[in-house]
Amino acid sequence: MPEAKSETSGQLISSVSIKKSALALKEILLKGNIKGWDVPKDVRFVQGMYNELIINNKALKKDAKQAEQVNIDKISDEQLIDQILRKAVSDLDMDENILVAASVVVGLQLGLRISEIITMYNASIEPIGGETKLVYNTGKLQAEPTRVYKPANALVVQAITKVEKYTDPLRKESGLPYLFLNRIRNVKGYPVGIVSHANWSKNFLRPWLQKHNLRYKNGDIADFSSHTFRHACATYALKGGASLETIRELLNHKSIRGTQHYTHLLQEDVRNKFAKVFNEGAVLVGKQALQIKEKLKVNNPFKGKTIEQVDKLRKAHKIQILSHGLCLHHPMRNEPCEGDGVCLGCRNFLTTPDFLEVHKGRLKKIRSELASAPAGGPYENKLKTIEKYLVGIIDELETQVNYSGIDNHSDYNITPSEWEGMA
């Protein structure tokens, strides 16, 4: 695979293609040996060869790191991401470029893979449990078709409504149930079919970016792929205060490890600040903040350590960096976090002034949702509970910052029953 060339360009295939293809070949050989396929009877060499040529390949690692940095640079440009979203919404408003515009909106808001977006069928917008949900079928997540439920804000509702109306005649003509349909231009008679996700970026997304003259800061046309939007969704959701567990569910990751891949924009900054977080005069807010600060006055394991040493200690103590604070939950202590990891009322949660703007931004969003939430329902109660936590956290952080060295610790006046409603 490292020596394989593209049939179209004649160039060596990318490191991503090498890894995916090699993994597929390895699986065919190993599983085929068990299932009696026409593969070598002795496949003991396969895993070792795979490790040597792919996993431990320094050139592939270097290429992957460079590609990752390029992706980070793309999604770090908040102004460009915002501009792309605005152009997509504008196209939907004017009934133009519906397929691409809808895919951009859904990708940025829900982080769905393009293969899942363009193969969703029997899609609808439904009120469920006081919340608006996008409900659809897909065969991309499991071997069997799966019914999927995703949160749908106003932008998602607009995108799905527009594309459903746009492709309705195509569904009636073809009898196909899929939401994203198009006429296949390179086939005689222009039959209706599912849009190909393999050529989505080349044939749809990149021409759309070029048409709207969407450029990087250096003046080059933005070269985004559909996966860039998935990456951006996860990153900015994390920065906006969503928990890793919530994002894991949104992205359909089987393991939280896959989701942690998207935290890199935050990790380095917090990692560098971590030694300052745990010091004798630190401003900490949380149910255990007072006890922790007292212990730090007696013995501070982070004092005098380098950034690298502090980070090793943090990992040893199983202190997780979240987008809105820190989680002290150690999985070996059998103290499971409450709720879905939102953490605000959890005894294992701590936050600092570094996250103050995240809390304020989240409070603004919560109040915006409250303004349109059905009155008296469970969703409104949940939002009010979150609002109460956030107000308490923000007030306490600001009080401690303005009145340095004096604890004004509280439990945010939230009762256990209120937390249960939130969870």
C-alpha cells in the first residue's frame, strides 16, 4: 500500500488512503482465514507486517501529523467558519444550491458524516420530550437500518425542510426514499439517484466554496472537505461548553477516545495554564473547591513543576480537562458522574476564571432557548435548572476574582430534585 498509486493521477496515494486500504486488507486476510475465504492458511505474518509497514511507519506518521495541522488551521479560522455558515443559510433563504447549503448547515450543526447526510431517508422534524428532533433512518451506522434522533435547532429545521421540499418531486419520480437526491448527469436519460459521497467534495462542495469566493486569510480559496465541518462542529461545541459525552453521542462515536481527538484546540492552552489552576491562591468554584484549596495550602503536588511534569501528574490523578472546567472523577473510585457529564452540579466538577466566558456564552444560549421553550414542560424545567447553575457559577467566579483571596463558596442553591430534573 505505501507504494500504491492513484489510477487517475499516477501519484502515490495519500497517507489516509494507505491506512484505510491497508486496514481493509488486513481485516480481509484475518477474518477470511477464520471464515474459509480464499486467503493464505497461515496469516500469522499479517499483524506484524501491518504494524511494521503502517502503524510504525514514520513517514505516514509525519504525513498524518502535517495533515492534522492543516485541518486545525482550517477550523481555527472562526471568521471563515461563520462566513461559510452564513452563505449556506443565505442560499437556503433564496432557494439556491439547496443540496450543498443543507449539507453544510447539517454538517456544522450536527457533525454528521457526509455519507450519513446524503443517505438519510424517511427524515422528519418531530417534537420529542419538549425538544425538536431530526428523526431519520440510516444504514450507515449499523449493519441493519437504524432510526436516529438528533437535536434540531432552527438552522437544522430550515435545512431539512428546504431539501425535503426541493427533492420531493425526485422522490416521487424515482420511488427512492432518500432525502438527498439528484439527477445523474453522466448517465443517459439523467436518472434520479443518491448523490455520491465519494465525489461530494470535488463535484459539489469545492465548486460551491469557489462560487461564493470563500477564502482563507492568505487569499487562497477555502479547500474544505465535508469532514472539516464535522471537525469544526465538535471543536466549537466543546468550546461552547458541551461535554465530551454529549459530543460523542452527537458524532455517533462508539468510544469517548474517538471524540477526544477533537479537543486539540483547547488542550494545549489549558495544559499550559494548568499549573496556575492549582495553587494556594487559585480561584476555584465547585462543590469540593473549598476542601481542595485548604489541601493545596498544606501540600501542593503541582508547585515548582514544569508544564510537562504537571501534565503527567494531572493524567496520573485522572483529572480531565473539559471545555468549561475540570472533572475530578476517577473511574477506579466507582464515583460515576451524574447526568450526561454536563457536570454543573456534580461534586467532581471544578471551574476557574479561565472558563468564565464559556459559562457566559452558554448562559446566553440557555436564555435564548428558554424564550421559545414550551411553558411548564420538562424541557423548560431542565433549562431553568441549568440557568440557575450557570448564574451561580458566574456570580461566584466574578466575586472571587474581584475579592481575591476570599472564598465565597456555595452549592449554587440547587436541590437534589432540581438536579434530577436537569439530568
